[in-house]
Amino acid sequence: MTPPARPAASVEPAVPVMSVVPTGPAASTAPAAHSARVVIAMTVDLAEFDRALGDPFDPAAPLSFARSAESDRREEFPAEMCQELDRLGMPRLYVPVEHGGALARYDELLAALRLVARRDLTVAIGHGKTFLGGACVWLAGRPEQARALGADIVAGAPVAWGLTERGHGSDLLAGTMAATTEAGGYRVQGEKWLINNATRGDLICLLVRTRPEGGPRGFSLLLVDKRRLPRDRYRHLPKVLTHGIRGADISGFGMDDCPVPADALVGVEGGGLETVLKALQLTRTVCTALSLGAADQALRLAVEHAARRGLYGRTLVDLPHVRRTLGRAYASLFTAEIVSVFAARALHTAPEETSVISAVAKAYVPSRADELIMTCGELLGVRGFLTEYHEHGAFQKLDRDHRVVGIFDGSTFVSRHALINQFPLLARCHPAATADPAGVEHAADLTAPLPAPELDRLSLMAQGGCGLTQGLVSAARDLRALAVAGHASAWLAGLAEELSAHCDLLHEELAQFPPSSQFAPPEAFALARRFELCFAGAAALRVWLHNLRSGHDELWLEACLVHILRSLRPAEMPTDEEVFDRLFDALRSGASVGPPTTKGVR
Amino acid sequence: MHGSELAPMEPSLRSWLRERVAHYARREPADIDPSVSLTNYGLDSVYALSLCGDLEDHLGVVLEPTVVWDHPTIEALIAHVEEMLGGSSRRMDAG
Ligand SMILES: Cc1cc2nc3c(=O)[nH]c(=O)nc-3n(C[C@H](O)[C@H](O)[C@H](O)COP(=O)(O)OP(=O)(O)OC[C@H]3O[C@@H](n4cnc5c(N)ncnc54)[C@H](O)[C@@H]3O)c2cc1C
């Protein structure tokens, strides 16, 4: 149920769109397995939010391509566009309901961020960073600290997250910014660099060394409120010029023997690394929405161009390889979207597993989007290269902007390494299927209301392994049973069985794989990539199986499985890709083909 | 009585842990000194968390994954596990 329609977008809404709307009583009945837990059946009105952002082709709209191009060209922070998001209540989605915001469901936060990213990635990254800045406090902060931060964010205060330093990127334990205890609090010395919102942010959550020898218990988090610091003891480092997200405030923050009050500590002293690693499970999941937004836009531009462009007496879209390429790109977007939505829902239904799921999502979704954007760029030809023509150069901008998504907040390599760290567990748990299957089914059934997120259940290791890949055998069996009963095609069931066999084989290889700690060999990264593929295919299959009410549309699932299998099959086994032609033709004819995850965002 | 139950476990737990650490570090168990921090054997702090799952399976207990961060040597881990098991059976006695 949605709130009453609001007046046209250009009229300032009296109430922020992002207010929590309780839905009807029917939606609040929890499935039996979760009946003991609080169920959040609240929702924000995404369609209204999108409408309020305005028509992106209208230069005067709150978030338009023209405005975006202008701030990008000037390398200026898109302050006005961020204010529009503030006005619409977007910051409320960065704050969990229990701390005074509207964040009840992570899938909604992702969907809203995707809608913004689709228009302007710089705005989405610059504005959305506040969620990343707050995440550690939602996980480990004191209740009054979290409430105060929530109030600041809702009022529009940007928050930064300072992990990285000039000399050290991904290696969090190498950080040298240090805090020493003194009466009433800490003294902090050091610099954080390449920090989004470091200058604009009123607050910054810093990872600091609190034991000289460092180590996993040698770091702590301080939520520093610049407005309470002596002005002569901290510095902003100059804006760093970047290839993409040129308008963003990428700068740094230095502290010179700066006093920080004791109540700035987030969680316990020595708990910094643990909290950051858990927060990254949330933020890596959320970052996948940035990739989906960029991919949506890239594909739209490519499809529209292909439909319009005349060549050799035909339109581009009638060339067989163009059809095939676009159909494949849709299949790729669908699987990426499913992984992202599944990961967001799993934060609610299987928080014990998100150390695996978030790593898969952050490795899989941005790299798929990178590929898709490259493909679209090829189809756009010179139009993907010009900065002023073709919707104000929207493509070349998103192309540059998206590059950073696979680099920050844990690069693709770092995410794969996080997965490699859990290989021993994954291998051990797979044959016995030790994870709780209910968490997977509940995440995949998009109509099931989500239980409130219980962040204290996040864990650094998925002790029961990964329920989704463990359950692939039974999912394939369920599809076969449907095929036998005449409700699905035998061909589709065969694809699912092939994927399941790959997944079992992969786990046998994982079990044989020699342990690899600090310096994982290249082979481990190849195994991680195969795990991601099995995971993505399993997610697509599960989403199909658990949403049959919305129709037995086999086409999207077939396309997703073929898309996955072509990367898993040995080179000597070529893949027949004609399903991508059928998918593209169906979409072109206006048929509503696609996974149910797409609802509300297309 | 609990002491006598735990006593024989301790040496076998030590050799079992040395074997596990040696496996992850890809060395010989004899090379693993139980009083030396696991990071010295190249066990990255996150990778070392794998040990927790093994230990849970081996002992049939539930542990915090970060147990190896708070007790970073084999000796410290054994002391912690003994205290935990001893502590819980004492509580059971009291109840
Ligand atoms: C636009 C932008 C915004 C940013 N915003 C923030 C912010 O708000 N807060 C913040 O703290 N940081 C921020 N950063 C920093 C960013 O998160 C780090 O730069 C990033 O984590 C990686 O560091 P690095 O590129 O210096 O690579 P390094 O860590 O030096 O790595 C070099 C290479 O090794 C690979 N690598 C690293 N570790 C492993 C591993 N374990 N296994 C395999 N390969 C590995 C990397 O993928 C990379 O290819 C931002 C960076 C940019 C560009």
C-alpha cells in the first residue's frame, strides 16, 4: 500500500517522500519460521521518489542529465542536487528506524540508491557515502550515540568514513593514524587520504590505531564531530582530481595532536577492525546498487541508440550480432540485479552468512556492470565518447564514474580474497548442507515480508557456510519435479542440473585446495570467480522457484542460466546463445519479461 | 572431577591445534611453537578465523569467530577453551 499520490514533482512536498509507511495488516504476518521475530512490513514509495526526482531530460528537473554534465565539467560538487535529495528525505534511508530514520529494509535503500545512480553516479556516491559513514555506529555505537548521529543525518549532515591512508590502501591493519588516551578522551595524530566527503562532512568515522603494536585488536573507531574540535588541530587535505566522479569531494583529513572527547569512541577499544569488517558487509552490499544504476543507464542509452541508428539501409538493432549482444547484456543485468537484491534481503534473513554473500555481491555485480558498460560503449560507437552530444555526454560520464565502484570499499580482488579466506569453511559445510535453508528461501521469496535486520547476528565468518550454494542440488531437483509434472521445460531443468553439478565439482576442488593465507595464489581467485558464478545462477533459480505466483516466465531464467553457464563451461564446450536473441526480441516487443526483482525499479 | 576430565584433553588439544595451524600455515606440526603468535606463521588475521570453525567442530562448542584474535597463541587458546568449558560445567553444578 502506498501513500496518496502527491502533486507534481516540481512542487515541494510538504512531507519528505522517505517517510516510513506502514502497510496493511495482511503483510505483517510472519512466516512460521520467523514468527518470534519482529517483522518489518513498512515501505517507502519508490515510484513517488523517482517521480519527485523529475524527468532527467528536462534540464530544470531536480536531477537532470544537463545539471549532472555541468557539475562534472566544472569538477564541482553537485551541491544543489544533493540538497534536492535532502529535501526529499533521502538521508532518512541512511538511518535505521530504531535510531530515528526510515531504514527498515535494505532492499529499499538499494532500490532508492539505484534510482539516483541511474541519473548521476557522482550524486549517488557523494550523497550515499553518509550511509557508509554511519554504518559502524549502527553496528557498535551506544544507543544515545546512534540516536544523535541519526538526528544529524536526518537534518542533512554529511558523514565520512576514514579508513584509507596515503601509504596504505586495502591493508587496514597498516594504518598509522593513532589515538592515545588522555584525561577526558584521546589525542589523535595522523592523516586519512582519498576520503569521500572528508571536507564536506560534519562528522567522520575514523579507524585509528590504539595499540602501538597494532594487530586485529589494536584499532578502534572514533566518530569525530568536527564542529566540536579545536579548529587549529585538524586540516582538510586538498581535493584530489579524479578520472570519474569528478565533482565528488575526494579529499583527506589530518589531525595534529587533536583532542577528541572520550564519548567519540564507537564500540569498545580494540574492536575497530571487527566492526569495520562487519560494516563492510553492509556497505559492500549497498554499493552494488551503484553498479545497477550505471548499468541501467548504459543499457538504455545503447538500446535507444541501436533502435534509432540507421546503417547500410537497416537500423543497428536489426543486425544479428547487435541483437545478440543486447540480449546478452540484459541477461547480465538481470543476474547482477538478482544477486544484489538477494544479498540485500539476506541481510535480514541470513545475517550469519553475509560475510560470504556480501563478498560475492561486491565482486560479481560491479565487474558484470563494467563488462556491460564496455559492451554498450562499443555499440554506441563515437556517441559513447563525445562529452556534449547525446544526452549531454551521459554515457562517457557514467563510464568514467563507474570505474571506481569496483575499486573502493573493497576492490574486486579484495572481495575475492574475503571469499578465499572462507574456502575451508565453504568446502567443509557444502556436502553436509549445514546452513539454514529457510534463510535462503525467505530471501528469494520476494513477497515474504522481511524480519527486522538483526545486525548483532552478522559474523566475520559464515560458520554454517553458504545456504544458497548448498541448496542448489535441491533447487535443481525441485525444478526437475516441475518439469516432470509439465510445469516447466525439461531443457530448463537440465540447465539447472548442469549448474548444480558444476557447483558440487567446485566444492570438491575447494576441499582439495591447499590452504592459502596472506598470499593467495592466482588459482584461488579463479575458484572464487567460479563460486560467484554458481552463486549467481543459484540465486536466479531460487528467485524463479519462489515467485511462481508472478507467472511461469521461463525466458529470463533460461537466459540467466545460459549467461552463467557459458562462463563455467570448459572452452571446448561452446554455448548456443540464441536465447539472448529471444530475450531481446521479447523485450523489444514490449513484453514484460524479466525477473520479479525488477519490480518497482523499471 | 572436571579437572580429571579436562586433564587428558589438554595435550591432545595442543597437538590437534598444532596440526591445524601447521595445515593452514603449510608447515610441519613440529615447527609450530604453541607459545608464538599465529600471525608469525603467516596466518593473516582474517584467515586465522577459520581455526575457530575447526575448533568448534572438534570440541562441539560454540565460540566467537574472533577467539583467535583475543587468544592469539595455541597456549592462550587452550587456556581460554579450558576456562570456558570448566566455567560452564561449574555453572551447571551450581544450578
Ligand atoms: C573515488 C574514491 C573514493 C574513496 N573513498 C574512500 C572513503 O570514503 N574512505 C576510505 O577509507 N577510502 C576511500 N577510498 C580509498 C579506497 O577505498 C582505497 O584506495 C581502496 O581500498 C584500495 O586501495 P588502493 O587502490 O590504494 O589499492 P591497494 O590496496 O594498494 O591495492 C593495490 C592492488 O592490489 C589489489 N589487492 C589489494 N589487496 C588485495 C588482496 N588481499 N588480494 C588480492 N589483491 C589485493 C587491489 O585490488 C589493487 O588492485 C576512495 C578511493 C577513491 C578512488
